[in-house]
Amino acid sequence: MLPPHRKAPPVIARNTRQAAVRHLSTALAVSVSALSLAACGDGGSDDTAAKKGNDITVGLLLPDRDTARFEKFDYPLIKQEVASLTENKGKVRYANAEASVTRQSSQFQKMIADKVDVILVDALNSKTIAPDVQKAKDAGIPVIAYDRLAEGPIDAYVSHDNELVGQVQGRAIVGELGDKAQKSKVVMMNGDPGDPNTARFKDGALSELRGQVNIVKEYDTKEWKPAIAKEHMKEAIRAVGLNDIAAVYSANDGMAGAVIEALQEAGATKMPPVTGQDANLDAVQRVVSGEQYMTVYKSFLLEATNAAKIAVAKVQGRSIEFAALTRETVDSPTQKNIPAMLVPVVALTKDNIKETVITDGVYTVKDICTAKYRADCAAIGLE
């Protein structure tokens, strides 16, 4: 996988966020204002997409239901933003693959047959989706890769700097281990090898971990399934020894939860640092309680709303390669210089929960600090 070629690198923000974003409705309004389509270049036409008005249909293909953000945030945000941009005339046709590559391909082909105007796809497998992307291209339907970089002739890519995600995770482990890092045994729980982001997360993490810690076990986790990650972790505990595991790199929160369960069931009374990604509610609660060391918060508010902006712009014949929409480019194995928007990422720890997911309106204190976590919340001033 070729690395992204950046025109302007994203910024890591740790303790500051875009303070204007306070809750979902405000987030959408601010995003519309700050990243307005009216600000995009000269508003020139794009020959690859038919010019249409507001009566458009955006096809949205998301990969699974295990990752909580897709159903709770991404789909509703995209739907709301498309409506906002089209005077409530545009609609979103949504399908979830439920972790099935075959199902996602069938859903993609149905979108083409139904003649949607543009397709946003979060591909389960970047390679196997390529023929479907080509079919859409042949049918004159633009395809925008969402969250994961699909292969084939896609028109744009909206995600995060995924190598940076891995760097943030790896850096967190090294920083927490401190002077003991060189002698520490670390287990790596990577994501699904069919997901193009997995290699980027891993490369980023290894750039921080290699030479700094002793990586004793490493696993790829099919379809990111927590149950599989749990079995991998059990095997690592047997092979390495419970008390000898100093930290666990987990590529996302679902697997982090499974890793922690395996450690607890093996008798761990004090958790080693465990990383995650996505800032799922249960993961944020585990960070509060100290079970999980950190998670990477990727603003799906910005990712989803800007994906909707790019989708609508493509259909309406506006240029996406100016101003705030696609300031960067990335390469895939099948295509170079893909217009891209890469949203910044944040290392979420106990120290910045207020400044991240609460300020952005993703969760409230009440959501996080349920009865089980009330004392832990009070201990870190989250009340």
C-alpha cells in the first residue's frame, strides 16, 4: 500500500478541538459554514458527473454493525447533511454489509441497478470491491471511498490519516511504559488483513514501537471480530505469560474490549496499557475506569459531514479539488493522486475526555458516568 502524498499534512490535536462544535446539530451547522461548498474554488464543473439539482440519491454502503459509530453516528450524520445541502430534497439509500464481503458486493450492485446518483462506500475488502467500483464507473456513477481506501477508479477519498492513527497508538504505549519500554513484551492485535486501513495502522504503530519495545506476539484479526481477537489474546497469554505482557496494541475498541476480557478472565488484577480506536462509548468508559489506556478519537462528525458535501458536490457538478473539500491526495494500488480529505485524529485519555467527545457532543457526562463508572468519573473530575 503506497503512503498518502500530502499537500498539507493533518494536525494532531491532543487537548484542543474545534471548540465551535458542541452537539450534533451545531456540529453540522458549523461544518456547513466553515467548509461551505460556496468556498470551493471557482465552482467549475466536473465532467465525470452529471449535473443535477437537489433531487438526488446518495447510496451509502457501510461495512458492519459491530463498530458502534456506523449506525449511531455516520449514517444519521450523512443523512442529515445530505438533507441540509439539498433543501431536504436529497435522500440517502443505506445498506450495511454486516461484515459480509459477498453481501456488500450485492448491495453495491443493487445501488448501480437502482441508478443512484453517487455511492459512498466503506469497503470491507479493498481489492474485492474494485470490480463493483468499475461497474459504477461504467454506469456513470461516481464512487467515493469512505473511511477505507477502496481500489478501482474511485473519485475521492474521505477518511483520516490512518498511518497517523497507528503512530498515536504506538506512541501512547511507549510513553506509558517509559524507561521500561526496551525490556517490555508487547502483543500486537491488528485488524482484518482485507481492510486497507489495517496495513496503514500497523505501519504507523510499528514506526513508534519497533526498536522501542519487544513485540512478542502479533495477530491479524479476521473481519475485526472481537471473538477472534479474544481467542488470539488467550493464546498470547498462554505463550507469553499473563504477568509478562507489558502492553497490548489493539487496533480498535471492539478488539480492545475482547483483549481486556481475556486478560481479566486469566486473572489480571491490574491492566497493562491497552490501546484502541473509534472512541466507542464502552471504550471511553473503560478509559475512565483505567481498564483501557487510550483510544483514538476520529471525528466522525467531520468525516461524515464532509463525505456528504463531497458526494453532493460530485452529483451537482461542482469541483471538489479546491478549498476545504479535498486538499490532499492519496495513492491506491490501482490509482494515483486520488483527491482526498483526511480529518485530524486525537489521542483520547483520561486527561482530555471533556475536550474531545463531550465538547463535540458525541456523548454527555451522563452517558459516560453511569452508576458503574460514577466513582471513577468523580476521581478524574468528570461530573
